[in-house]
Amino acid sequence: MTAPRDHGGALDAAIARWGGTRADWIDLSTGINPVPYPLPPLAPADWCALPDAEAARALDQAARRAWSVPEGAAVLAAPGASALIATLPFCLDGQSVQIRHDTYNEHAAAFRNAGWTVETGGADARVIVHPNNPTGEFCAAPQAGFTVIDESFCDTAPQRSHIAQAGPGCVILKSFGKFWGLAGLRLGFAIGDPQVIAAMRARLGPWPVAGPALRIGAAALADTAWADTTRARLTADADRLDRLVARAGAVVQGDCPLFRLYTVPDARAWQGAFARHHILTRTFPYAPTWLRLGLPAPEHWPRLRAACGTVGGASAQPRVTPRP
């Protein structure tokens, strides 16, 4: 059996190690918006009938408008970006792919599972995570070669999207659950090269997206006022989190409002200190000084503030590195 890959959200394992119940814990190990999009009313048929074609078309059109999809690019909705990541390598031609080591680990795993070799230099194709997870920096637009651009966290800064590149030779992945805060809905999008999208569609089969997800996704993508307000709140909350954690002696890097990556002397020790307050954070096996925190919900700020007073060098002066 293959060992599970390292991810955030492992709350059951945290409870087994540090105690408490799910209700006791604040999970900051993921980068999910803690104030989700308000669910619209759903008809009984959304739950009881097979997803209808008109609802699928409505979601497609909402996605095209929300992300300014180029006319020549195809759009495929799927049950989460992770399903698209697992499917995509089987629909591409090539043998080697370039993926940086300090990025979302499902990309390399998916390509290896499809028989590709993963390189850090030149290759037949490449994957860019934009902004990168976990480091948070944005990447330059691709210049040549087939490129997969994972923009799961890019909806906080739509002006920095590479969506204009979507089309032949490029597929862009979008996650609905991160920015709209509805990760349990399982909705994601692949946008770009029509031939590749057609191959992915064939692999996913009919009705890949549940009826409720079609309705909720279309409503949320069309709600530009909510999106604008949310971007402003996330940016303000990210700045607030930086100031709070920096007082404990952490150094912030990256520029993604949905999660913050900090450099600390010993990330495992800091994770344990937060866990004793039943606050779950994220560490990385390849970087022992990296600690990542998502944003807390509005009601959780007091607990986080109290925990920050007991971890690291709480008396240290704030140290915040300039953002790119």
C-alpha cells in the first residue's frame, strides 16, 4: 500500500496525538477561506436527479465570465482540482515533466503514477503552481513548451492570473474550494488546450460534477460583489496574521492571502506549541524551518492571539520581510 502524502487538514491525526475533539480544534493547516460563500437555495431535483445539461452549461458560462477565459480555450468542470491533477498526466504526450520540489506534492505523484519521470530542469512538459504552495510567490508566464499552471490560490489576485495563456499548449487549473471556502463541495476546473481537455473529459465520464455543485458554483462565480469584498478582507486578515505571528519571532515570506508561510527556528516545535492550544498548523518534511498557517475564522482570533504569546520568542521584536 502506498503511504499517504503529506497534506494539511489531518485533524484526526492531530486529535490522536494531542487530544481533544474536532469541536475543540482550530484547523489552520489548510489554505481554505474560513468565511465561505453563503449557500444559495437548492431545488430537490438538484439532489435527486442526475445533473442536467443546462446546469452544466450555466456553470461553464459562469466560469468563462469570472475568469475571462479566452475564446479558443475549453473549460472542464470536475469533482475537485485534485481529480484533474490525477487525470491530466494520462492525457498528455511526453515522458518527462519539470516540477520544482517545494510545491504541491500531488503534481509529481500524479505524473509518476502515469509513468512520467519528474525533473527539476528541462523536460517535455512543466508544471507551475501560481502562486506557489507553500512559498506563496507568483511565477512568470510560460514562454515555450506544454505548461500546466495550477492557479488554485490565484483568485485572491485575479489581475496576476495567466489565464490569457490558456489554449493550445497550456492548461490552467482552478480550485473552487479555496477562495470560495467550500472545499467539501469538490469542484475544480481545467481550462485550456481543447484536445487535452477533450481527453480529460472522456476519462472523467458523464456527470462528473454533482447537481448541487453545479448550482452553487454558477451562483458563486457570478457574484462579483462578494468576490471583491472577500479579496479585501483576506488581504487585511493576512496582514493581521503576519503582525501577530511575527511578534512571536517568525519571519513571513510569500504573498498569498489565503495562507502564510513563516520561517521559524524549529517548525515542529512551533507546531507542537500551537497544538497544545488545539490549533493545527502545517510543517513540511523537506524544510524544517517552514511553518504555514491559514487564516482563522473571525471568532478564532482571540485564541490564536493567546497561543502566539506562548510560542517561539514571544518577546522578540516583529520581523516582517518586504513582500515582492
